[in-house]
Amino acid sequence: MLTHLPILQVIVPLMAAALCLILRHPRLVWMFTLSMSGLTFLISAALLQQVVTSGTIIYELGGWEAPWGIEYRIDLLNAYLLLIISAMSTVVLIAAQTSIENEIPKDRHVLFYILYLLSLTGMLGIVATGDVFNVFVFLEISSLSAYALIAMGKDRRALWAAYQYLIMGTIGATFILIAVGLIYQMTGTLNMADLAERLPEVAHTRTVFAAFAFLIVGICLKLALFPLHLWLPNAYAYAPSIVTVFLAATATKVAVYLLIRFTFSVFDLSFSFTTLPLQTLFVILGLIGIFAASITAIYQRNVKHLFAYSSVAQIGYMIVGYSIGTATGLMATLLHVFNHALMKGALFLALGAVMYRVGSVQLNQFHGLGRQMPITMAAIVIGGLSLIGVPLTVGFVSKWYLILAALENGWWPVAVLILLGSLLAIVYVWRIVEVAYFREAEAGSIPVKEAPMAFLLPIWLLVAANIYFGVDTQLTVSVAGAASQSLFGGSP
Amino acid sequence: MMMMIGLYNYWVVMVLMMIGLYIVIAHGNLIKKIVGLNIFQTSVFIFYISLAKVEGGTAPILAEGINLYSNPLPHVLILTAIVVGISTTALGLALVVRIKEAYGTMEEEDIQKKDNQEC
Amino acid sequence: MLAGIYGLLSACLFITMDAVDVAFTEASVGAGIATLLMLTTIAMTGRTEHTVRHKPFMALVLVSITGALLIYGTLDMPYYGDPMAAAHTHVAPRYINDSMQEIGVDNIVTSVLASYRAFDTFGEVVVIFTAGIGVLTLLSLVRRRKKDAEIDAINDSMHEKNLILRIVAKILIPFILLFALYVQFHGDFGPGGGFQAGVIFAAAIILYAMLFGLSTARRVINQPFIQLLSAIGVLIYGCVGVVSMLSGANFLDYDVLAGDPVAGQHLGILVIELGVGVTVAAVMIIFFFSFAGRLEKPKHEEK
């Protein structure tokens, strides 16, 4: 069985999704989904273990060797991401049943879990595969399920947000398809490793240039890099709370993975950074994204919207780290991928708890919540501290490496701007803290109880992880560092 | 000149793609956007299939006496892409139906007006 | 309407470019199902549109940049039909030359689709399954038996006018179903296979539903049963892969499914195509019933 881990990683949630339709009872389906997600997590941990000890794993699907067949190639980068995705998925599911009771009609619960598993399958499939067309197929699986999941939100704006995401997402995916077609035309292959070998001879052609441009734009749409981020705030704000947690922690990370994988492993780094002025472009767009999004966040009245804009800003940080073009910069990005999943996961989950008890996430409903839901609000405070980058939280670790990378490269202004961005984060986090702790609950409002255990358990798991990995950075830094080094060192 | 003759097939397809893309971006009617999306996607399919053509070859089904075949790989990819396309269209249209029920309109501007009133 | 014509035109274009399987699929899917869904949607949402067009300028700019980039990209491409293009000389020759020995199937597209790149096809089945579930979450309505009786009465009176259509349909539908089965199993030798077959099969059912009324159709084809079928198709496909793994080979390696590799390939392809056909047919039917079911809702709520 151990040799089949790469494919099991994707097949388990996939077949589980189909099986859910056969089991009909919602609670049963929830427990089944939770256990299947847990199994997926164990598989990813085992995979990471295997890759660390024995190096890149190659798995030929159908027994046909690449490039005639499709192969899965698991190296440090994918294994790391597979772990993050499956871990977040499992933690989030603990609170899922309780959360959707209030937000999704009962007759749709089973369908919800099926879509959730399909979304998980899609994301794992994108990360694990070594074939570019396979990426497209699983990208569509994860996108379609995401559109449907978002549309399940109570507010009618969820439908509109889902539609806009569908239009933008499909254009992005079609751009990627065009790029794959152009690349195939020039090289005759769809396998990533094979492409890496064959691209250099045609790299100077205009066709490959056009293909690269389309690819980058397509990926940036999925990534929500400024100015292609327009779909994200509404999609995160109006989706059911659990969907927001899951997507915020995983979906854009997968796009970051694709960016790194394509620019490092398929097209090599010198090509990627010199053909298009990618470094300059990304640094500028990343920084603008950080500032524009953080400032917009400050003015939001809906707390989910606030944190959604904050996510756009965090993606800006990841892109800046990537654009520095050094191993340290990439490591900072990879660390931030992990840390952002933890931070935003905890924050949105806590918001989900607020939604469950209070029924709304408008800032004016947060009065006095610090006293009424102390544990949940404390989680928001710690998550907020992590966003700002206070030492002892994971947020600090990635910001540290980011600034370090910028300084190593001599990019002083960038380092300063990153620090300024953190100051902006203080402003929007403070807004929430102020309302929750320093304002009295409205006279005549119904007091709310603390969130149920189903929420508190995963929230505090994530918060604890936030602090633990902020203090003991050895595991994350070594894996991220090794992954980064291997990408710079040569082809996988 | 040779180049133009050799490439004009692709250019025609690209014009089609741009028409589709234009419809998606410029029109405010939700259904028209989906139609535009469809046209955009289908022209990408035509592009792939034109990649596959080999001068003098026939359909890639093995038969007696035929030696030159067109490339089967893009055909496979497009079969998949067609299915993906119809899935997206179906989901998009389902969303349009729900939006019409919820908002009473299918024009982007009207929807945004209604949303702004709420906030 | 136009969408349907566009679909048919592109199907013809595909045929001229030797892509017969694709033409078949595009004709059934693009011209058939897409048109059906669009018509149903328009029926529910109205035909009129305010002629308000906003930001055409920006759209024009974006589109011109994209178009220019695309055409720029073609300048270094091999000419249309060039047999020496990289695309034709690297991976494709093995498919063309060796697939007979390795898989033993005449239709090379089927061997690539169902064997060499079977995992992509698995992903594709999952995509259509996802769309089916998505449409269900968005559009399905709880049926109430009392209203069914009312609708039946309305439908019966309406459909007496369509008597000729109904009789012709009753004769045609079995043939259409038979044709679907033929396409399903003949995919090895000519154009065809699971997708096309699934769509044709669904078309027969949809024809029946359109002429005899939705509720009658629902009694013949049970809703939960169809949903179950869509999942079963995916599971059949996956199980073939699992059986391969249990027999010691990699996922979806058909060589180990029977005594001799070629027989194994045949068996594998047969079973997965069946899975594909089942899910595609089920999902297309789900699409139709969900859209049409929603169409009936405002009508009988008005009464």
C-alpha cells in the first residue's frame, strides 16, 4: 500500500465524495467525511515522511511511463502543501456540522459534504500531479465545487459572488488551457519534467512567450493578486462560514503552488524572471495589494469582508517574498503559506462561531462580545496578533524571513514597506478589539453564550498551533527551507 | 506571405476567441456573459484541434492501408475540455436562474444597484 | 438558438479537421445539451434585456491586448498541418504506432482517453459529477405529491394536442436508447464511447419527459435513483483502478486485469467507459430535471 500513497491521497476523498451520496443521513455523512479527511491527512503526513527520507516519489498512473502516461511527482514542495491542505480540511470539519446547521437548509447537508470532499480532491489533485493538463482538469474540479459551495450562503449576495467568481475563474482557467495548448504545440509533451527538458530549446520563440504570459495571468486570477482579486472579498464574505474558513486556508495557496511550480520547475527561473519583468511586476503588484487591501480592510463594517481584504494583503506578502528571487525569499513565501492557513483558519473559524451565536458578523454586533464570548474573542485577538506579526506567533516568523530576504537582496525600501503594512494590520485588528472589549453590549440586546465545543476545539487547536509554531520554528523552517533550496538547486 | 497562408487558420480562431471574451466582459446581461464564455471556450477547442491536424492525414482510427494520421492527443484533451465546458455552463446557468429569482433582474448594473442600497 | 447553431458549426469544423470523436461529442453536448439548458434558463428568466452596455471601452482594450498577444504568439508556430511539428513527432507517434500492440483497439483516441491518459478521463467524470451535484444544490426542489396531481391534469390536457409527437416518440425512444448502447460499446472501433453514449441516452429520457410531462417521467425515472447512479458511475471507474492496485500494479493499470495484457486492456476500457456513460447520462438527466423542475415552480405558484 505504501507505494500507492500518492494516488491514494487523491482517490480517498474522491471516492468518499461519491460514497456520501449512498449514505443518506447527514450526521453519518459528517462523521464519514471527517474520518476520510483525517485519513487524507495521515496519508499526506506519511508522504512527507517518505519524501524527506527517500527523495522525490514518482508514481505512474495506468502503468504507462511519462510522457505517454500521466505521472504523479511528489517532492518536498508538494508534500508540504498536501499536508497543509489536508490538515486544514480535517480541523475545519470538526466544526462543520454545527456551523452549517444554522446556515444551510437541512436537505442540502449531504450535498454540502460531497462538494466539500470534491473541493478537497481537486486541490490535492492539482498539487500532486506532474502533468499540466491534469492540473487543468483538477483545477476545474476544485473551482466548480467552490462556486457551488459559495453559492450556498444564506445571503442572496452569495449567489452573485459565486457567479462573478465563476466568470473570472473560468476565464483564468481557459487562459491556462490556451497556454498549455501553445506549449504543447512547441514541445509535443504535457509532462512537467519532460517540458523542463524541452522548453529551453524553444524558449526564445514568441509562442512560448505568449504561452507564459497567458499562464501567469491565468494563475494570478486564481491567486487573487491585485488587480485580479476582485472576486475574493465578496466570495469569502457571503459564503457559509465553514466554506470561508476552508477556502481562505487552502484555495489561494494552491495557486501560489502553481505559480512556484511553473516558474521554477517547468520554465526555469532565469527564463521566468527575464522574459517578462516578473520580479518588478510582482513586487509592485504585491506591495500595492498589501496597501490597497489593508486600507480597504480598515473601512469595512462586515468583519468577514475585513478579513477577506486582509487575505488579499497576505497574498501580496507571499508574492513579494516570491519576487525577491532568492532561496530565503521563497522560503519566506512558503512559510507564509503555512502560517496564513493557520492564522486565517483560526480567525474565520472564530467568526463562524460568532455567526452561529450572534447571527451576524457586522462590526456593530460585536459590542461587548469580549465578555460574552471570551474564549472566541481571545482567539480572534491572538489571530490578529499573528496577522500583525507579533513575536511568539507564526505571523512573526514569516514576516521575519520576508524582511530578512528583502534586506539580503539589498531591497531596503521593500523591507520598510512590509513593516508599514504590518502597522496597517494593527489598525484593523484594533477596530475589532476595541468594539468587542471596550464597548458595552447594547441595552436590550439578548446576551449570547460562548460558542459550543464543536467550534472551540478546532479554533483553539489552530490558535495553539499558531503559538507553538511561532515559538518552535524548527519543523516548518526546515521543511520550507529544504523545499526552497531544492527548487533553486535544480529540477526535481 | 507563406506565413500568412500557413497561419491564417489560427488567426481566424483567435478572432473568434476575442469575440467571445469581449462578450463576457462588455455585456451586462448574465446569460449573454455565459454565452460569451461558451464561445470563448469553444474557440479554444477549435484551436487545439487545428494543432492536431497533419497535412494528408486522416482521423486517428487505425485502418487498412492508411499510414498518416492526425494527432490523437489534442482530440483527447478537447473531449475532456468539452465536458468541463458544459459543466461550467450548466452551473453558471443554474446560478443565473437563482439570481433572477432572488434579485428579479439579470443585468449586472441593476444587481449592483440593489446591493449598494442594502449596504 | 444561436448557441445551438454555433455548436453544430463547430462540430462540422471538427470533422473537416479529422477530429471525428470530438465532432460527435461537440454535436451532442454543445449543440444539444447546452442549447437545452440555455432555452430552459431563458424560459425562466425572460427574453427581454435592457440594452445597457457598460464599459465597452475597457473591454475593447483588454480584448485587443489579449488578441494581439495571441496572434504574436502564433508567429513562431509551425504551420497548420505541418507534420514535422513538435506536437506530432514526440509523444504522438507511440500512440499511433504502438497502441495496437499494447492495447489492441482501433480507435486511437479511445486508447489514449481510456488507457494512456485514463486518469484525466477519471478527472473529467468527476467534473461532470461535481456539476451535477452543484446544480442539485442550487436548483432542486422538494416535490409535493398533491401538486403533482394538478400538474398531471394540466399536462394531460396540453399533451393531447401533441398526440402525433407522442406516438412517434414512443416508437423512436427505444431506438435512440439502442443507438446509445451501440455508441457506448462501439467506441473501440469507430467514433464513440462513454460520453457520447451517455448524452444520447439522456437525450432519449429528456425527449420522453418533454412530451409526456415531467411528473410522469419522474415516476418512470426515480430522482434519488438517478442521483445514486451518477455516484455509481464514478465508483465503477474508481473501482477498476482499485482492483488494479490490489492486483499489484499501479492505479488504472489494466494489464493485470486479465490473463493477457491486451485482454486486460479491453476489459478495463470496457468497464470504465461504462462508468463514464452511466455518470454522464445520470448527470444530464439531473440537469434537465433540475432546470425543468424549477421552471414549473413559478408556474404553479401563480395559480
